[in-house]
Amino acid sequence: MDLLERIEGIVEEARAGADGPMPHSSVRPDDFYVEAFEQIAGVARAERERQTRAQGDSR
């Protein structure tokens, strides 16, 4: 599992936890937590796409 997959898993867990505690803790995430990880996942996706394009250009 790569970093992006782990971050996306955290986002899904946080979204699911918005209605109650997250599975691994009794903490109820707020909108800031969910939004922060969604932004991190977006940056990771953009970087992955950039690297994929760069590899394609070098071939």
C-alpha cells in the first residue's frame, strides 16, 4: 500500500467517523480534519500524475 492509498483510507475513515467515533479511537473528527486529509490526498494525487507524465515524457 502506497502513501496515497493510506491517505485515501484515512479520508474515508474520517468521513465515516463524521457521524460518530472513528474505528480506531473514540475521537470524533471535525470538518477541519476531514478537509485537511482531503487536501493532502489531492496533493498526493497531483504529484503522482506529474510523475507519471514525467516518466511518459522521458520514454
